[in-house]
Amino acid sequence: MQFAPLHTWLPAKNEPLVISGPCGAESLEQLLATAKGLNDLNKISLFRAGVWKPRTRPNAFEGRGEDALKWLAEVKKEFGFKITVEVANAQHTELALRYGIDVLWIGARTTVNPFSVQEIADVLKGVDIPVMIKNPIHADLQLWIGAIERIYNSGITKIAAIHRGFHYYGKTKYRNKPMWQIPIELRTQFPDLPIICDPSHISGKRELIPFIAQKALDLGMNGLMIESHYDPSIALSDAEQQLTPQQLNELISKLIIRKPDTGDANVLDHLHQLRNMIDEIDDELINVLKKRAQVIEQIGVYKREHNITIFQLERWQEILRTRAQWAEKLGLSRLHVERLCQLLHDESIKIQNDIMNK
Ligand code: PEP
Ligand code: MN
């Protein structure tokens, strides 16, 4: 897949690029008041609003549907904002196109369903409209990629992924756990696919939004989608995670922008030296791993000769415990070293297995 660069379809008004607007379009007044606040900032590149809201339980606010599309056309006329809405099926998509919506997005609850994504893709065949695809609710990178492929296969290259975190059945301070390794893996597989982070839906509460937004920028994400409302306390959905335009302005102004590269020769030179050190350390590390593998082989041969089982629970427990203690003494993360031990142990079992089966 080859994606159109983000700036060709969504020029940034500000660094970082920010998409904002309410969780849901509730009334013309709410949209106009919020859009006015955002327009005054002159930092928002795309105005968002949910027109059909996928709610966990029935009888919650499910969006104003077609009426809201008419209101959004007014927002566009009044302030010149480009508009994006969520579409979850073919009918939504047809309506959004009819009302001149500029960018579509597919929500987390839709990305999980290949039938829904395909019916949206079918409507979009031959249509030139950008589509942003949120990650599926659960941590399944393949499903996210699959949805991107379905839209791409309908002829659309103006695509961005939106990272909004993943459902986690356990204790977490986030509404949706960020699991940063997943968008990083997506970036690794598709380096030219723009990724926008949605700190509102990751955080679930406004206090956490700045931290997530900064982290997204530090990881090289291409923009932020943050929900805003002229008065979040009366929002009909996601009230806890929306900011007033003024709060959004403060947040944006505090963000530190980092570049993937710098033109400063001194900075590059120093970075180069540090990277050389890492190269040397990794070289040493690999040599140590080789030495370790050789001793493991000797152990394997010895166990075979003496008919001893490969896996020794007590020895393994001792390894985990002692290494974690050693790590802690040096100020290293216990978890990190435990994970490393697990990898080493898996490899050690494999080497010894090969020897037993020789
Ligand atoms: C939204 O953006 O308001 C929304 C419903 O998000 P998500 O699909 O990420 O839950
Ligand atoms: Mn929302």
C-alpha cells in the first residue's frame, strides 16, 4: 500500500496538527458555540463531531443523525472548517457524502467488523474522500490493517490511522489502554501511513489528556484528535474527556514538538556518537549471547548423557528470582529483566531439545 502524504489532504494549521470538536453533535447552538471557540484559536485543522453515536447501552444519546449533518454544513459555511464525521455503515456513508462532509472516520466499534468496513468501502469505490480508521476496540493489529486494506482497495489512498487505545479487562488508569507497541508496529509495517492519536478516548478523563498527547508526539505521531465542547459539563456523551476550546489552547501551547530529524550538525554529531556506543554495546551483547548458547549446549549434552530432564522448575525459579534482584540493585526494571530471562529460557529449552533429539 502507498498512502498519500497527510499534508496533501489535511494541511496543518498549527504544529502539531489538531482535529477537534465535540464527541457528539447535539444541537446547532452547541456546534456553533464550540466551533466559534475553536476558530478563535486558529489552530484546528479539522472539525469533528459524531452524528451517529455507537453507545454501549440503548437509550443513551445516539446522535442526531441527518439533522446534525445539516448543522455541520452551517459550521462549515460560517467558519470555513473542513468537517469529519464517523460512519458505521453504507447508509451513513451515503448521507455523509450527500451533505459534503470532507473527511470520514471509521470508529473503533466498526473497525472490528469486516462486513461493516466492506460495505463502507463499497460505497466509497471511485469516490475521492479521505478516510481515517480508528484501531479496533481490542488489541488486534491484523484487524486494524485489514480495515485499512479494505478502504485502500476501494481506491482511496488518503488514509490515516487513528490510535485511540484498546479495551482492557482489568485495572488500568486509562479508559482504553494505549499499548503503544501496537501503533509502533503499524508504523514499522507501513512507514508512510499517517497516524493520529486520540488522547480523549485513551484517557477517558481530561487530566490524563496532556500526558498522552505529549507521549504521542514524542513517538512521532502525525497529529492529535481531541474532543472539545463549549461546556463539557453538559455534554451528552463523553463529558469527562472533553476540553473547552480554552483548555485545548492551553494544552496545545504546552506541548513540546520534537522532530524526527534535525539540521543542527552538533546535535547530529552527538547523536551519532551515542549511537556508536549503542552499536558497540549490542555487539558485546550478541557475543555474550553466543557464549551463553555454547554453555547451554554443553549442559544439553551432559543432561542427555545422564538422562536428566531439560526443564528444571527450581533452577528456572532461581534464575528468575536472582536476575530480577540483580537488576533491581542496578536500578533496572525488574519486569524488563524478567521478560528477558523468559526469552533466554525459551531459547535455552529449544537448544537443549534439539540436542536431545539428535
Ligand atoms: C468518538 O470519536 O467519539 C468515538 C466514538 O470514538 P471510538 O470509536 O474511538 O470509541
Ligand atoms: Mn467520544
